[in-house]
Amino acid sequence: MNEKILNMVLEHKALFVPHLFTERQAGIIQQYLHKKPLTSTEKAYLYSTVKRKAAALSILKEENYIHGGEMIPERVEEAKKILQGLNEPHAFISGSFLYKEDYNDIDIFIIGRRRRSYYEGKKHFTVIPEKDLNKPIFISAAMYSIATFNPVKSIQKQRVHLEEILFLYQWLINQIFDKEDLKELRDLLLWHSLHTEKRIIDSRSLDLQAQDIKKLPFKDKIQKINCITKEILFAIFSVKYLYNAISGFFHSIKKMGEEYKTPNIPIFLDFAREVQHECRRA
């Protein structure tokens, strides 16, 4: 029995009932998918009428859902073959594999019961529960993907705490000084699109934005991250709260600077002063 087709019928029930399936047949499909016991009569309906209709629909249904453009055609076909070999009703492939000649691994997401992550050669498998599809990071990935189902969901409202933003900001500045890859820059850009533009951009667009920033000279790179972080802060928090909170951050960094004479301290202090100044102007 093709469970992908049966799930599709339930997801778009208003289109199929009563035109193709009866209300009773839809109820039997739901019981079957949720592993609930069926009576002899219900089993007869399932394996005769329902099965035949589902088989007919499977011929009409697209084999894969494709979200995003400018993918490498050969990679699209390879992704389809990988998904077909998995035999998972809810899986999708995203990431640089689809659009970059050189890539590190193939990001494969599977909807399962519990979260886990593992590798098989160049294939990086990430198993997530269905509810995680409403999180911004997975919505972004799904918006640029090859999938066995439609993985793009509506966003689940999430509150970001000031401490999280400041921690990520400091982490990125430290990485610039240490000449690291700035992998977490995409997280900052995702927050920026979500809170300042009220939208989520796909993972490829995030990667392209991140690459543009990484190519900037040292000082311009710091200035750009400062600017992005400030815009996030003013989009989320009130001016009064932000002024008081950033004052605490300033004094904490200043005290740290008395003990550690590292080059990142002046950057953090200047950033805090800029936020305070803009709060006073507001």
C-alpha cells in the first residue's frame, strides 16, 4: 500500500472527499496509517476499493517535489535515485550538493520518531521528528530541496533570547580573529531575514550571502556582522530593554578586558557603545 499517496489524501481531504473517496474510506485510511485495528469489513474496503484508487493516484502523482532553482541537473537526478533507494516516505535532500561543483557531503533529512545524525560515506543523514519541519532552520533547508513529499511548512513562532544573539555575535567575531570558516554565520543571517524582513530565505541564498561576507576584508567583515547583529536586536527588543541589557554587556566585557588583553575586547566594547548610542537616539 502506497502510504505517501494515502497521506496525501488525508492532507488534502477536502479535494478528495466525497469526489473520489467517501468519508468512511477516509476514516479507514486514517486508521490504517495510525496502525489502529480494522474490522473485517474495513479491511475489505481497504484492500479492494481504497487500494485500487490509491494505485491509480500513484500513476498521476509526481515522483518528487523540487523546491529551488539553478540546481545542477546531474545532481538532481542523483538525488532522486538516492531518495528512491532509501524507500522512506518522508525524506528530502538539501545543501550544497545540489548547486555546488565542490561539496563536502550530501545532506539527507528523514522524518522519524527521534532526532539523530550519522554518516554513511559522503551521505550525512539527519533524522528529525515531523514537528521540527516548522523550525526556521529546517524550513530554510526544505525551501531548497529534492523531496519525496512537500516538506515546506509554516513557521512556528520562536522567541530568541538576547543572550543567544550576543553569544553568537561574540563567537563569530572570535572566529574572524582566529581565521576560521564562520559556519555559524548562516544562523545569524537566518535570524536577520526572519526578524527584520519577516520571511525565511532558502539555504542556498543563505550560503551565498554568507560567502559574500566571508570574502570581505577583515575590518569590513567585522563591520558587516556588527550591522547585521544590531538590526536583529532592534527588530526584536524594545529600546528601553535593549539599552539596559547592552549596558550590562558593556560592563561585563570591560571587566573581562581588565584581565584579558585580547584584541576582540575593543571590538565588543565599540559594538556595545554603538547600540547604546542608537538607543539614546531612538
